[in-house]
Amino acid sequence: MSFCVLPAIHARKSVNAVLIRVFCRNLESRTPSHSSTLNPIFAVPAGLILPSDYLQEIIECREKVGKIASDFVEKDAALMKDSFEYANKSHRGQFRKRGEAYITHPCAVAQILHEQKADAETLAMGLLHDVIEDGRIDGERITRKKLEEKFGKEITFGVDGVSELGKLSDDEKLSDAEMILKLLEYGIKDIRILQVKLADRLHNLRTLGAMPRAKQIKKARETLNVHAKIADRLGMWELKRELEDLCFMYLEPEKYQAIKNARDEIVYKEFKGLTDAKKELVTVLKENGIKGRVIIECRGVYELSQRMAKRGITEETSYDVWRLSVVVPESNKEGNCFSALGCLDVSYGSVTGTTQIHIGRPKANDHQFIETAISVYGIGNILIHIMDEKMYRGYRYGIFAKPHAERKNNWIADVLRELREEGITSEEELGRVILIHCDPVRVCTPKDRKREFPFGATVLDFARWVHEEVFLHAVGAKIDKRPCSLFDVLRDGSTIEIITDPTSYPNIDWINHVTMPEAKSALRSFLRKRSNDILFLDAMRLLQREAEKLYMTSEDLVNTKLFWKFYGPLGYIDPVLLLFDIGRGERSMADVASGLKRLYFGYEKTLIEDDCKREPYYLGAWADNRPGIYGKLGTTLGNVGLNITSMEDFPFIHSNGRIFLVFGVDVFVDQEIGGIVSEIQRIQAGRIASATLGGYGKLLELDIFDRIDCWFKKLEYLISNI
């Protein structure tokens, strides 16, 4: 048997294109059982692969696409087959990290899309989604123009939207957050692009095991923050559940496995009993003239962990694990759903307080159902969702179960507007904004004027919607006729009444309790009109809250070298100007605080990694002579990373049950960035000692002595002068 070993072919890269093309053309003209007179080996990232294995993968992919195409009319089937052959030719000789032919990835994406009932054009986008980014034919890259000539503008636009999403050049890539913004921009124009991207991400997560651990965590976190929330908002429940579970498995493997094992144990014990209950339910429905079917569902692992946290429990129960979907035939006015509810209530008796109607008033992701619970012998309470066939299709496939004309995507425009207005670029902030738009709440005024708000919106946001003057003079509110705070979060279905006072105006504290762009704009407009003195005092008051978390005061913080290092790169020539902007609401105190912490801990990390020199910083103070005083001081100092190097008390120097305590704290040497860090450490040590030891008299900074017995004379002099 002869061998021809090729150079290592990196995933998604064409290497030695001429030789690859020769092999592939020869191989594809044969069957899997071709002669072994020429049996070369491909060297790929995961090891070696025989061309016969490579060819077998191509054949299997072609058969899968052919099977999918058989579910469509002839024109659409031809489009899918052409798309596959073009993608196969484009990715010829390319391999994934795990070693399989790269074409298996777009083929898997198409399979996921087909399971989601995607149309033929969407499937074509899925098959072609990487050809612009990575494909080559006869050594030449595939351009948008070439793809458009072959498949038209619509499919090319979709492929472009899924692939590079605005990549400027080979070495000038956008950040992950900017790529997601681009994805949403494409999604507004054609929401099917989101469907393809979610299928692409799902398959990438299924095969994430070949990636380094750091990349697994990064991709899993990004998917959980953004992609899973988009899938939820689009109503793609099954896909969302799998995305969440895969992310959870990589982010918290031990917790994931513990919850999964407990769930699987419940499933093993109760599945037979639940299957019997399912048969009984179908019989009960049939006896009452309802031709329905019952589907047993088991919650996802991540969904279970969230549910357990919400209920404050540490072990899942049957009620948490199981859900039965009772699916009845469609009717004009959802009558079958209510008939099924009445039937179950008579036969089983619904568990008190569990019935909720989401028909006529669907959830944000457009899911409609009736929720209730029944008691099943030997298992306990089981959650029931009652829906008709149309509702069930919406539950499984989300927005894509609807005709094109009914697929609303207004929420994407709202998300993009807020992201742009707030200048958000971090992945975490993107996830937060998408989350609040994924589960809106519906509220109304006492006069029944209705409005939908993002999840997390507050009474202040509602007041601004009513009128700007109402917002500016709001002093209180009522939710469903009960008094509440202006900072309270809106609850779905509530009636809100705003109480005003023409002599009252907003203050800077409101800035952390408005979420809507209109409310933020109105508040900032008012704050800008105030005097600089008020702006400064408000900013210092906000800064005090953050400084206290570091055992400092706002005055301490603004006078440190750290603060002066921080404000310069932000474009300020004076720290007071930064404080004015905080007072106006133009710059978030949360952002300033997190920026200061990042800067400080970055300096500290550098000093620790470089093993920079430290020296003791000695303090002397009067303290209550009580048990545990030393431990409390050490623990509090340890909270900010300070270690006590020595501690001596002088009980013979006493006054009214107090002793004089001397202790040393390790701080970095006062030079360059060490000086920035040590300045903070000295302030923290002093403030903590003063608060912990009782705060009697003056806290003394002491010089470093070579010998402990030299202290006494110095102390005797110092103490006599306190």
C-alpha cells in the first residue's frame, strides 16, 4: 500500500490546494470501496485520515441534504442540492479541529435548520454560510459578487450576514460585541439570518470539545449572555434549552453534572409512572370528546438550576423536572384549550393557585398556553401546559412557525437604539440589554392607557412615558392602588398611578433607577441646569458610597495618585470636571468605580507577578482591651489583601481599660506604580484600624525600628502627647 502524506491541514484553511484538489477529484470519481493501489493519508489537526474516510463523510453529507431536499418542492430541492455542491467544492480539502471534513459543519447547520422548519432559502444560507469567509474554488476566494451571480441577492445577503458580519480586512477584525451588534443589524433586515446564526452557534457548541479550555469558557459565556436570550425572544425554546445546557456544562461542569445526575435519577424512577399517567390523560380527553395528544417533557439542566434558585431550593422535585404538554386540535376561538382545562379540572382537580392563562395575552416570545398542575399518583404534582396545534408549533419553532409577513422584529430595533445611545460595547452589557427586551411587561394608567416596557423598567420610566412634567415632579406612586417607591420595578399587568408635587424635582440618585433612553435623557437634561456646587456635592456623595466599599472616604480617594492617573486618559484636565460630569449624569459612577478598581488591581497584579519589594508600615493606636480584637483587625485587613507582619500591645500603658496597640502591615515600596498602590494600602490600613480598634484618640504613624525594644521610649513620648 503506497502512502502520500500531506502537510498538516489546519482547520478551515486551504493548504497545498493543488494537491488537495487532485486527490479530491480522483476520490469523488470513485466509490468508498475504491482500489487500494493509491491510498494516501491526509494529515489533519486531530490526526490522520484516509481519503476513503474523507470521501465517506462527503457521501453521507450529500445523502443527508438529499433527504432534507425530498421534503420540498422540486425547485426548492434543486436550490438545496446546488447549495450543497457549491459549498462542498468551496470547502474541499478543509477540515475542522476534530479532523472531520469541514463540509460536515454546514451540513449539520442545515440539519438543525430543517428541524426548526426553516424554508429552502434559509437552508441554502445555512449550507453556504462560511463560503465567503473561508471558501475557495480553484485557489480563488469566493466573493459576494460571485455568490450573488450564482444564488441571487437575497441568499447572498443572508450568507454575508452570518459569516463575517462586517469584517474589514483579514487583519482588522471587529470585537465580539461589535460582531453581535452587526448580527442584530442584519437581523432587522432579514430575521432568518438570526435563525441561521443560532443554528451555526449550536453546532459549534456541540463540537466545542476540540477547543482549548479558555476558548470554551469564552464562547459558552458569550452564548449564554447573548445567543440563548435571542433564541428565547424568538420563541425557539428547544434550541434555547440546548444552547443553555451546553454553556452550563462548560462554565460550571461540577454543578451541571450534579443537577443532571439528580434529574436523571428522577427520570429513571418516574418515567414509567408518568407514561401511564399520559395514557390515562389521553383517555380522559377522548371520553370528553377531545382528540388530543400528550407529550412528556423533561426540563433542561440549566433551566432546572434557574428554577431551583428562583424557588430557593437545593434539590429538584418531580414538579420541577416534568412538564406535560396537552396538545388539542385547533379551533377558531381556542375553545378546545379551555374545554381541556375544564376536563382536567373535573377529572383530577387542579392544584390550587397554579392556573395561569396565556391565551389572548401571549408571553413576549409569543408563546400561548394555559398553565395548570394536577396531582399524579406515585409522583406528585405535575405541571401541565395546554395548547392547540398552532400554539405548539409556535412553542417549538418560535417566530419561524409563522408566515414571513407575521414575523415581527421591532424589539431588535429597540435593542439597537439603546445600545447605540448608551455606547455599549461589552458583552455583559449587551446581554443585559437584550435580556430586558426579551421579556417585556405590560402596564397601564388608571385611565387604561397601555404600554409595553422592557423587563426591569421602573416606575420612573413609566412616569416619563406619561409626560416629562409628570416625571420631573414625581414624588411617589401606586401600583394597583398600593403605595410604592419610584424606584420599584414594573410588574406585568399592573396599573400605575404617579403622584406629583410641583415643588419637587429629581436628584442624582435617580440616575441608577432609570433604564429607558427617554427617561435618562430627560433626567440628564434637568441635571445639567444645576449649579456646579450642587453637581460637585452630589458626585462626592455618590463617590462616598463606592469609596466606603474600599474602606476609604471620597476625600481620600480623589486626592490619591490613583484617581489622578484615572481621569487623564478619559480626557479631563482636572478631576473636578470629571466630578461635574458625574453630577450631571453624563458619566456613570458605576463605570468610574469599576474603572478605578480595574486600574488599581491591574497595578497590584503587576507588582505581585514581578515580586516587587514590600516593607512594613507601622501604626499605633489605643484599643479596647477585649477578647477577639486582634482577630477582627486581621480579618478586616485581610478583606483588602493586607497582611499583618507584627503586632505588639503594651498593657502597662493603659487608660480606662484600654491598651496601646502597635502593628505593622506589609505594603509595596513607595516608587512608581508601587507608590500608587502603597498610598491606597496605607489609607486602608489607617481607616480599618481606626474603625476596628475603637477610634480613641489619634492614630499614629510610626517609624520603622530595627528592634522591638527600641519602641518603648518612642511610644512613651508619643503617648504622653496624645
